[in-house]
Amino acid sequence: MHLSIGHLYGDTMNIYGDRGNTLALAQRCRWRGIEADVVNLGYGEPLDPDRFDLLFVGGGQDREQARVARDLQAVKGPAVLAAAERGVVILAICGGYQLFGHYFKPMAGETLPGIGLFDAHTIGSTRRLIGNVVVELTPGLLPPGEPTTLVGFENHSGQTFLGPGCRPLGRVLVGGGNNGDDGYEGAVVGNAFGCYLHGSLLPKNPHFADHLIRLAVRHRYGAGADIAPLDRALELRAHQSVAARARQLAHVRSGIR
């Protein structure tokens, strides 16, 4: 088997170790004997929606987001939407997540148009959501028997609100999530996933990384294709430890307040 992973704006949209997501995907493929190549697609470079099995975009500062917004409108946006329509797996983190919605209106400056992959919009706020996050995944998102939580780190002042055209990735147990008020984190539509979880997300959540790989394999080779299991015992113990520690710290802080 062979999978192609497209990393959009990997040289600039890479805060809090977001590049670790493509590294984790490629390595977990190789451990299974699946060849995986990661191709960085920078500003001005066209995207072939039929070339890739998985697309990833990370987070960045406001200046980088403005450049990304322009490039998505002029170059890559229609191809990203076409790829999503074909069932290509997409993971968008933080700034990338915001620009894959309808728009991002920052506190200062012009509104940045999005591509509307997610039925969501983002508004800048004086309140910054920062810290560790634990999310209970939306039921049925992962196969039965898989862990049901994600852990990560958020740092964003943009507040994202979902419309009826997509469902949340999960419900926040610790942290702020999409907007700090409605209790939800992330968005899902088809094989596209958006969220605010840095850290990097996939090394901390091997079950979610494997889910994305499985979806990508089925996109390339058909619904009956599957991936070989890996021994994830040590990784999942680390995941559970991080989740438990985040809950403990959140409980202590709430008591202090």
C-alpha cells in the first residue's frame, strides 16, 4: 500500500509542533508496511485533489493566516473542497480550522474569507482560551472499543461557532474548546476534521491517528481495506495519564477560584 499526505503551508502554519502530526501519520504507516510520502504545498503551489489521500493544515499567527486566506481563495480552496467531496481525509488545526470555515473576523483588521468546508464561522475575542484540553469524542466517531477521549493544548482568541451543516468533534471535559461557552470542540463533515488541539495532536492520540490512516486507506483502496494493528499499550497509557493529569489540575484550579 501507498499513501500520499499533503501538508498545506507546512513552512509557516506550524505552531506548537503541528508538523508532528504529519510525522506521526507517516511513521505509523511505515510501521505497518505502508509507504507514505509527505509533500509540502506552499503559497502559490496548486493542489491536485486526486493526488492525495490525506491533507493536513496547522495553525499560525494572524499574519500567516491572512496569507493563507488569500492563497486559499486564489489557488487551493476549490481543490480542497473537491478533495473533500472525493472522500480525501482532511485534518485542520487552529488557524487552518478557522479558514476552512466560512470566515474568520479578527478583533482588528479585515474579515478573512474561508472556503466553507465546515459550516462554521470564527469571531475574534478579547478572551483567550489557553491550556490543556480533554475532549470526549462524539459517539460513533471511532470504531467500537477505541478510546473515547482526545487530549491536546489550545491557545486561541478566536471563538468558533458551528452551524447545522457539521457536527462537533466532541464535548469538552477540560478546557475551552470552540468558544468556551457551548461545551463543544472541533467540527466534522465527512472525512474532514477540524479542531483547536495542538501538542501535537496525533502523537498524543494514537487511536485518532490510526482512524485517519484507516479512512485514508479505504479512500485509496476501497471500503473493504483495513490496516494492521499496532501495539499501542505504552502510547495509550501515556494518553490516559495526560487526560487524568489535566482533569486533576482543572479540579484543583476550580477549587482555588
